[in-house]
Amino acid sequence: MANWTEITTVEEWNDILENSTDKPLVILKHSTTCPVSASALEEYDDYLGKQPNQEVGYYLVKVIESRPVSNKIAEDIGVKHASPQILYVKNKESYWNTSHWSVTAKHIAAVLD
């Protein structure tokens, strides 16, 4: 089972983005106060609890607690912030993203598998 790693600093994000040329990454932007985001996190965990793509790194950013990181991600990959939002990044660029009720295990699997 794959697990996500929380990104809490801009420095961590910079390293992860730099390494996306070697290993693509998926980030869930999660609001700890939003019921829609709680549902998205359940879907993310559901996908990761099955047979996730092992060639991808999985991350989570709490958008309220780590606002500078969330803003930097939006700036670096050119995708307007939303929450919840899932981003698939390859080679330092956004490859796919979706938000709100579209963050489902089925949708994630369709893109990654």
C-alpha cells in the first residue's frame, strides 16, 4: 500500500518539484475544515489502499496550515488554486488536475493506471 507524505515547507516542495523529472507526483490539496475535502481525502486514501501506480510519489498539502506551500505550488505549475484539488505533475509541469467532487478513486485510477 502506498501512503502520501505531507508537504509542510516551501523547501520540501522545491525539492519534490525538482525531482518530478525523475518521478512524477500527485498532490492532494486538502482543507481540514471542508466536508468536500474530507470526502476527497477518503477517495485519495481509497485509491492508495488498493493497487496504486508505484511509479508515482504521493503527497498532501493542508491548505490552511501550509498556505505558503499551497500558493507556491499554484504559482510554480500555473494551476489556479482550488480545494480540494488533485494535481498530477511530471517534469515540473501540470499534467492533469481536477477539484471538488471530481476527486475520486475511480478518476485518479483512470489517469494514473
